[in-house]
Amino acid sequence: MAMWYALGIAFFAAIGTFLFGFDTGIATTTIAHQSWIDYMDKPSKGLTGAVVAVYIAGEACGALTQTFIGDKLGRIRFMQLMCIIVTIGTVIQTASVNIGMFLAGRVLAGYAVGGLVATVPIYLSEISDPRYRGLIGGISGCGISFGTMMSNWVGFACGYAPYGHVQWRLPLGIQIPWGIILFIGLATFMPNSPRQLIRVGNIDLARSEFARIRRGVDLVEMEEEFGLMKAQIESIAVQTMTSLTGVNVIQYYQTILYKGLGIGSHTILALAAVYGTVAFISNSITTKYMTDQWGRRKMLITGLAGIVLIEIYAAVMQREFQHTDNNIGKGFAILGIYLFVVCYYGMLNSTTWLYGAEVLPIALRSKVMGLAAASHFIVNVAVTEAGPSAFANIGENYYYVFVACSSFFLVIAYFFFPETKQKTLEEVAAAFGDRVVDQDDSLKRAASLVGDTKHVESTEEVV
């Protein structure tokens, strides 16, 4: 029962990461619609890049905001604030009458989803039973890939609408209700994080929320876990790593890559939609069957190694066939992009956001996850803003930048990333050398305090 309740919470919380994936992905098809290009007065490559870059800059600011006020407001209130902001941002994007207004909406929406995507994995990791935390926490990653898939299919479907505003306004407008729906869920049935409540000293409410989350669990077992968690409470690299795999560059500018292969506009939108679908399916399968069973460390190492090989393959295929009439060769070039999405979303996206939340001590979790998410977005500003110009000037060689970065992080992951599957957050902390106070320690300390009190009383009697 407790697991099903936690799953329900996880799926609802994943609306926040769904918004991240959808609003990120919708730019892919929006900037490809000729109707949007004409309406926005044919923006330059720099302004087209800004559609992506200002959004990611907003994400970085949102993640940093989570760092500074996330603990003070609490997980629920902070996510509610982000729901309000994302709704405003999506409304402005949908109603845009010029490129400046559109960019303003992108900044606001980016700010909100940056805060959400930095918070949802923390929230889910803190409410999860350690036996199922890979599944529960991994749902946040599935939300991203599901949002990406849906945005691409919606963009593809709207490409068949009559030329005009509907082609790009309708996909943008579909985002508007989701922030409101998440806000309602946060205000009604979703519990706050017991660990975060303990952190700020609200023990009674923490115990009450913990009992809600662990409903159906044996009372003694629940009290033992709560006691261990309470006693213990007295990753930036992993997020930067995901940016430097090149995932955002490939995702945002895949339409440019397809166009370079001489593919028609409707086929380009269909390929982008299939890209999102493959991302979601891969993410979902590995979250369900691998994250808890195979382990985070193996998935990270396998994912990084796979990405290195796939990006080399994609660069070679792009070089060989983009200026030829060899349709079979072009198919192999497109295959490289799809192999990438399977490897990234299947191995890394299922793991990285959760892993970062797991390995951090509670005192630093919110702050460092905010900084980690900010680093993810800040690095993405650079690599995505450079994307159109890089592909125009050095073409497929841009892949090799990400090959080098992924190779570096592969070495780091192999030597320094421990396994966290099916361990409590307190046990993970112990693996990093933190002192974990167990039940015996707590009892000894209590006995010591009682002994000290008796000693004081006997001394007072003598006096």
C-alpha cells in the first residue's frame, strides 16, 4: 500500500519534470515551423539560438533560487511558487506577438522548470522507501523524457494544421494547465519531505508525514527507520556531466542535422517526434527494470561509455553521407542520433538526477542540488547557444567536443562513484565517510544523559 501511495505521489510530482521536458522540447518544433519564423520576422541565427539560451539561463537562475530559499520555504511551498511562475511564462509564450515577448516567456518558464527539476528528485528521494527509491526517484527522469516525447509529437501533429498561428501557438498553449494541476496536488494530498522537516526542527510534523508515506508498514520498522533518519540529520559533477554529453545540443538542433542530410520538413518533424518517443520508452524501461536491479553506478558507466562510441559513430556517418545521395547512408547517420537517445535516456537520464540527490548529506542536499542543477543549465547555455554556429562552421566535428567531455567523466565515474541501490540515504552517507548514528548509538547517548542526570541529583543530595 505504501508503495502505491508513493508511486502516486511520484507520478504527480513528475508533472514538474514533464513541464521541463515539454517546454524544452517544444522549442525544437516551434523554431522549425515556417509560420513561426515568418511571424517573428525571420529571426537571425543568434536570436534563434537565444530561444534556447535564454530558457536555459532561466533554468540556471531557478536552480540557484532553489539553493537559496528551497529549504526555507520547504519542498511543497517552493514547488507551488514555481507552478505559479511556469504558468505565467507559458501564457506569455503562447500569447507572444513578437520575438521579445516570446523570449520573456521563455525566461520565466525556464526559471520555473529549473527550480522544479532541481527539487523534484530531492523530494522523491527523501520520501522513498530505499527498496524502491530507484523506481520512485527515476520517475522524475521519465517525466522529462515523456514531456520531450509529447512536445515532439504535438509539434509534428500541428505541422499539418493550416499555415498560421495554430501550428505553433497550440503546442505552446497545451503547457498552460499543467502548472495549475501540480499546484492543486501540492496543496491537497502530497506530503512534505520528512527529512527536510527534521532538518528545520519540525519533528512532530516530520513524524506525521513519515507515517503517511510509510502507511501499511510495521510500526516498529517505521519507528526504527524514522529514528535512524532523525539521528543522522543532527553533486555538482554528475549534473555538469549530463550537459557535456551534448544531449541538449542534439535534442534542440536535431532538425538542423536532419536538414543537413537533405530531409524534407514534414519528415524532419516526424523524426523529431520519434526521437522523443524513443527517449521516453528507453527511460521508462530502464527505470522499471534496471535502476534498482542493476544499480546506478553500472548504468552511469555504461551510459557514458556508450555515448562516447555512439557520438564517434554519429560524427563519422554525418561526415560521410550528409552531402551525398546515398539514402541508405543517411539512414545510418540518423541511426546515430537514435542510438544516442536510447543510451542517454536509458542509462543516464534514468540515473543522474536521482544519484545526485542520493549521495549528498541532508545538510547540503537542497543547496548543492540547486547548484548542481544550475551548473547543468549554465553549461548548457554555452553549448546550445554555440550550436547553430558550431554546426555551420565545424559541422559534425562538434560531436568530438562531447566525446572528450564524456570520456573524462567516464574516468571520474569509474574511480569515484559508489553504488547506492537499495540503501537508505543514511547508509549512502556512511559510504561517503559520514558518521551515521544508529539506534544503539542513540540508546547509549540517552543512557549517558540519564546517568549524567542521576549523577547531578546525587551530588545535589550530598550537598
